[in-house]
Amino acid sequence: MKQIVLVLILLAAITVLMASPQVSSVMASQRSDASKKVDIYYNLLHSTPVRISLQAFNDYGLTWVLPTTLVTGDIGADISPGNGKHIVWDVLAEHPQVVYEDVRFIVVAYEGESPSPPVNFVFVPGGTFTMGDTRGGGNSNELPTHSVTLNSFYLGKYEVTQSEWQTVMGSNPASGYGVGANYPVYNVSWYAILKYCNLRSMAEGLTPAYTINYTTNPEYWGAVPTSSNSMWNAAICNWSANGYRLPTEAEWEYAARGATSNPDYLYSGSDDINAVAWYWDNNNSGGYPSGSKPVGLKVPNGLGLYDMSGNVGEWCWDWYGSSYYSSSPGNNPTGPASGSYRVKRGGLWYFSASSCRVAYRSGNSPYGSDYGVGFRLCRAVL
């Protein structure tokens, strides 16, 4: 029998008022059965349905470090007013083999539609799609195809540029393969990107998404590792934070497909790779030297996202697993629990066309960097 070692002491809950919706009487308790699920109840006063989100912390509100994504019930969009609204959090599935004490919650109500996308971000509506090699002729790590359902999120319209990186980090690591303010940044490790995301979030007054060594402040993380580092490998992502983060692999593919399985394009937005991507066969065209190109020169996909099939490759959050699709959850998957490599997605300027397909996937060491690999940012829709 599996031993349940996760214990929650739910001493308090917090009510938040957003505009005219009113949340009150928030109460939380953990079940005593083997599931250890947490039940959160609240009352909602308003004249029309609203959007509800849940946030949790166990450090007196200093950081919002507890992901609460495995939730069901009266949460999300179009929640009708009334008493006794009920959210169920599958905490054991989301935080296995962990002990937390004094966990507190905030239930947040938003009036009207979801907030407008941040500048240079695109709203990606939640939905269900078929993930993997839907067209055939791909690689074994793209199989089996499987149905995935995702919540809504925001994704960067463009790959993060060298100017954006330098503004936050103080230097530009790109060299030799396309250099300029509006070129995508490259030569950046997965580790370094976590630091960038939190620093930028803090600078803009957002809640940082990543926690390393029990803090969201990169000042206390130490230098960015140049070899595998167990502390950085154990980074936690707070999926409920409004700050910047990397997309999951599933979010990346869903967005690259235009948030739809029909049409089932081979590349992001088209079956014509030359229309949407910079890759090996067209890399010296357009008057640019070999290497990366300024972002946004090719045609975007149906969501308005540029360069997802070719310019620089893009890091994702997930650990890479060649057989992960055989066991991937159907709802909001975030990758294997551990691994040696982090997922890299998207075509890049020195790839052949077959490696620029929306289903193509690979992995890189999180401490490594590459002159063909950058990233784009993601943010939660709360």
C-alpha cells in the first residue's frame, strides 16, 4: 500500500474582492481518506457569471509557490453566483511525497471577459487537440498521437529578442549567427531562462513563476550553473502565477497548431514551409546572411504567432522523455517528473524541413546553450 506522506494544515483562507464580484466565507479542509484531496468552499455574490482562480501559499504570502492546476469544480470561466461554490484540489497528484504546513488560499473573482493579452502576447483559448505525428512519416518519439486538453494561456507573439534579454540580464549572449536588437536571443541555457523570467516578472511587478531553493528571488539562487545542478533541476513552476514562464511542450504544440487540429498543417500555419519559417533551404535568402533573422518576417500562424517552425528553436518547461506520449496525462500535461534533458521545440535556421514540423521534438541539457536555440514566453490567464 502506498504511504501517504503529504500533510496539509489548513489554518486559514483569504477572501479577495475584484471590482464588483464579492467572494466571501472561504473555507478549506483536507479529506481524511486516501485521496487527501482538498475541498475549498466559498460564496460568490454578483449579478452575472465571473471567472474564478485559486492561488495558494505556505510562506505567509511572501511568494505564491504552490501550483494549483489539478483543480475541478467551480473554477475557471463562467462561474455563476451563489453560495456553497466548491473547488476540489487533487493535491497528492500535484505534489506527491511532499509535506506542507499552514497552507492558505486566495479565491479571486474577475468580472467580465478574460483580461486583454499583454503587449506582444497572443491569447490562446483553451481546448482539446491531437498531439503528436498526425501526418505520418515522423519519428517514434512523436507517437502515439493522443488527445490533450489545455487551459487558456498567453504566448509571446515573437521569440524573445536580444534587446529584451539584454534589458533584463545586462548583456547579449548572441554572437556570430544574427546579431541585433530585433533578432531572437540564442546561446541561452534553460537554467538562464528561469532567471530571466523571474527577474523580468519582478521588474514589472508580476508574481514570479519559478522557485529554486525555496525562493522566487534569483539573487539567492547563486550563479547560473554550467553543468547539471540538482537544485536548479528541482525548480518548481507556479502555474497560477501571472509572471513570465516557459510554455509546456503541450502548450507549445497546441499554439503552433493554431489551437486547432483542423486544418492539420505540417508546419505552424501552413503546409508551405517557405511561407512561415527560416530553415536550411531558404536561410540565405531575403538579403540576410546565414543565421537567425529578425523576428516576425515570415507569415504568422492562425493565432498570430511568428517563427514557430523556423528561426531559432525554443526551450519548453518539460523534462524530455522519448516515450512520454505513452503515459502523458490528458489534461494540462507538464512532462515527466525527472530526466536528463529539457524539451526543445520548433524548427530553426539550420534544420531541414522534416525537423521543422509542428510535431518534431527533441531535448537538450538544461545547462547547455546553442547558437540555434532561444525561447518565447508564456503567461497564465487568471
